[in-house]
Amino acid sequence: MSTELSQRLVQLFRWSDPGPESSHLVSDISGWWRDPYVLTEIGPALVAPFRAAAPTVVVSPAVTGLLLGPLAATALGVGFVPAHKPADGRQPPGPTTWAQSTPDFRGRRITLGVRDRHLGPGDRVLVVDDWLATGAQVRALYQLCAARGAETVGTAVVVTDCPPQVNAELRVRALLDADRLGS
Ligand SMILES: O=P(O)(O)OC[C@H]1O[C@H](OP(=O)(O)OP(=O)(O)O)[C@H](O)[C@@H]1O
């Protein structure tokens, strides 16, 4: 990744205070999307470590993944498959394979679903997301891909906050470690 991109990712990131009802700050990554350089460069930077693995498809979880995943897929010249979260209030139509995560960074067990007709044997999946905290949602996506007979080549994220052993287990490549962003 270029120094310019990593500097902009850090400079454009904000921690946001949701108010007295919240005990913690929340990440604000909206500045990344507003910057044309980041928007152009982030997809190619995410996929660069995985080009040799020849992914055939990018899979990303809703909702931020619906923006980031297509940027990565376009950079690879492959298609994109969203992992739906019915908790959002919308059910994907047609046959769908489901997986449930272990508790994620907010203690939530997230149900994720991928349309059967978009993923199957012969696919080599690159998972793409903005942030890895516990790795719970990515692990559930790996289970989901395996249930469809697809192979996972790894996970590309912008920021990882995971311990090294989790990054290694999930074959994670990140553009930034969370400690670059302070708190
Ligand atoms: O490593 P984990 O503990 O699994 O958590 C990481 C996930 O949590 C966040 O998504 P969230 O579910 O908040 O959805 P969002 O994209 O709507 O922010 C983030 O975008 C990752 O997808």
C-alpha cells in the first residue's frame, strides 16, 4: 500500500462520541468515502496481497461491506456477493445458506446469509470488510462458504483490531492496525 493511502486513511478517520447513553466511542469512516483518492485506491490496495491466490468472487457482510466489497471486486475483475443480515429487516429472496456467528465485538450473534445461486463449488472466495474486531463475523462467513462447497483464500480488511493468532487463523491482511487510529 502507498504511504499516501495509509496517511489519508488515518487522517480522515474519526472517533465519534454517540452521547452520554454510550460507554464507548464509535468509529466514523465516512471521511474515507468522501475522498476521491481513497475511493479509487482502497480496492486495489485491499486485494493486492491476494491476487496470486486468484479469487473468483468477493463476499462481504452488510452493511459497510456492500460499499467496500464491490470496490475490491472491481479491482480484481470478479463478481461480488453480499452476505445478508436479516436483522436489518430484509430477507433475501430464494434459497439461501445461513450461518450464525459467535458473539461479535458487541456481543451480538449475527445471522449471515448468502444466496445459493451466487456461490458454489469451484469458487475461491476473498472476504472483504472494513474492520475486524473479534473475527466472529468472518469466521461465520468461512463456515458459510464451506457449506456451499466454496474455498476461502483469506480476508482483506482496512483495519484489524484482532490478536495476531486470529489474524493468522483467518488469513487476514489489513491496511492498518487499529492502534494507528488511537481511541
Ligand atoms: O470482528 P467482529 O467482532 O465480527 O466485528 C466486525 C464487524 O462488525 C462491524 O460490522 P457491523 O455488524 O457493526 O455492521 P456495519 O457494517 O453496519 O457497521 C464491522 O464492519 C465488521 O463487519
